[in-house]
Amino acid sequence: MKGVQEKFSLSPSHPEKEIERNEFSVARGDDVIGRLALIRLEKGDSLPDIARHFSLGINAISAANPGVDVWVPEAGESIILPLSFVLPDTPRKGIVINLATMRLFQFKGDSRSQAVSTYPVGVGTEERPTPRGQMRVARKASRPTWHVPASIAADHRKKGDILPAEVPPGPENPLGEYALYLSKTGYLIHGTNKPASIGLKATNGCMRLYPENIEMLYKDTPVNTPVLIVNQPYLIGQRDGVLYMEAHTPLEGSGALELEKIYAKLRNIEKKSARALDWKKVKEVQTEARGIPVPIFEMSQGSQNEAAKPVKVEHPDTLYGKPEIPELKLDAWYVLAAEARDEIDAQRIAAIINHQGPQIPARVLSRSNGYRVIAGPFNDIGEAKDAAKRLKIDLDIDGVLIEPVKKG
């Protein structure tokens, strides 16, 4: 994005093929892990696809790159991958989930040698928020059955979508392949069949992970592991003698209180060091809320701001989990989802449809006076009708069925 190179100095190196995204070691006394990165977008990229490949939530990549089109970003544009994190201000034990950052941290080891695994999560909506506080993993299940809560069934009935009492394992199951059941009844950490919702307030209170992330967490988490859920939009921590601040948009109604907490900590640091903090910088970080650790204070002379220097990362040949669109088939059913005069608008609609879960494949076809967004191919009229129904329920799109082309 314009201005990224001006604001962040690059580490002097050739583009790296890989960068750490889930597993980090934590040096004693440090609170910041990971590195920021820069990647150049290619034609056909979307931010959800980049986010998933690098184990980021859509909230994180969008906040770090304000002004970049989520669904149809410009090819050749460079964006920040916010793969550096200030750890939550909590005991480093078991699983800690920070709702404000929509990120899970799993701590392993002891104070002398500690490691942390971290994954983005989707959390509860404003109407059905994820609860906070201390819990534990009560039990685990692979290929879980979803027993549909009455409140969710009622919501779907209002939309004309009748849910069964339970949904067996498979692509239609919103719990995905793995689930950790918490000691607070009714709340789970689980997978999803809607990966584009990771990093959004989109659940009924549970916490969902990318399918590949929940598999790692499931295998690495014993029953009775403690789980602490907190709300910390403003984070401060040090690494290599530098104090960093990371700010996120606070959850509804929590901004003023959380800001006062962090300001009290900063005033205490200022008092102990007997040196003035750059409060203008602090205010700028808080206001921008880009979710990126920014150096605000050198705790000692000769400190190095390594976490603030992005490294260039090569664009992968294939983005993991990117929806694939089957080839057009004349003998298949389709759904006309939208018509648009502007190609970018049509591409945006197609990208949104492609990222529904389970996927509804969609593409843009040009015509003399504009563009059409076509969903499909579908094997029969039943599949096409099911897709049209989902488009209406999920996206309020009134699709029109397109019959197969008759041979001869």
C-alpha cells in the first residue's frame, strides 16, 4: 500500500520464502514475538486468502492495511503481514484468548524455556459475545456432531432455513473436524466450514479456528488445560530493550477503561525510568489501532527496533486454502447471482460468494453492456436450488437458475 515503505524501514535482505506464523520461542523477559513482513500482491489475490495462508485473521490484515480493498486489492500493491505480536498481560500458562485482538496463544514450557503457539480466531457477535474469564478444556472430540441450540435454530427459522436437531460430521457441520469443549457449558473452541470468518465477530459465542490450525491445537492440548479469555485491546511489552505498544479497536463499551489501564502502566514505566515517554507517539498508535507493535520507548541505550522492521516475503506459488473454481461445463446448472456494469464490483461479488462456507464457486463473465456473476457449476437442479437458497439466506442475493445448454 502507498506509504508502507515510508513508515516502516525494511530489513536489508532478499525476499524470504517462509516466515514464522504459528510457533515461536519466547526469550526470558521478552513480551514480543514474531516479525512484521511485506508481500507484493498478485492478480486474483484477496486479503482473506493472504490472511489464511499466513495464519492471520481478516481483522488483523485489514487493520494493518487501511484503505486496501479486502476482496479485490490492486495487483502489485505491497501490504503488511502483521506477524509480530505483543503477548497478552496474563500468566503464561495453558491457552489465553484475547478477544480484542481475536487471537489465541498457547503457552508451553516454563519460565526458563518457554514456547508459544498462536492462531487467529473468530469470536462471538455483539448480541452473543464470547464470555470472559477462567475456564478449562473439559473434553475433546474429533469429527464432532453439532447439537443445534434452540436459539440458533430459531434464528434460522426466521430466515426460512430449517435446521435439523443435530448435524453429523461433514462439510455442512459448522464445528469442523475438531472441537475442544470448555468447562463453561455451551462454549467450544472448534474448527469451521467458513474459514473466511476467522478474525470476525461472527459466532454465537464460541471461538473458531482455521481447519489447519484447530488440528494442530487439538493434538497439542490435553484435557483440563486451563483457558483464560481476556479483553486487552491495548498491549505493551518489551523486546531487546525496546518498549512496544500494540493497539486494536476496542470491543463495544470497553475502550475508555482499557485505555486508562494502559496509560497507568505507561505512567509507571515513565516514573521508574525517570525519562519522558513520547506521549504523542502513544496517542498516534492508539488512534490508528493497526494492531502492529510500534516502538515507543528505548529501555536502555543501544536498543534495537528489530520487531518494527518488516522483512520481504516471496509470494507463494499457491495460497493455502484459496477457493478453486471448477471449469465451465455446458451440461451443468448455474445460478445468475448478480449483474454489474463495473468489472471490479462484479469481481468483488464473485469473491464474496466464493468465500462462503461451504464454498459456492462463482466467476465473472463479460457481456456487451457489463458483467455477470455466475455461481456454479452444479450437477443438478437440486444443487442449484440449494445454492440459490444459501445465497438468499447468507447474502440476501436473489439468484436466478440457469438451465444446462441442450445438446444438438
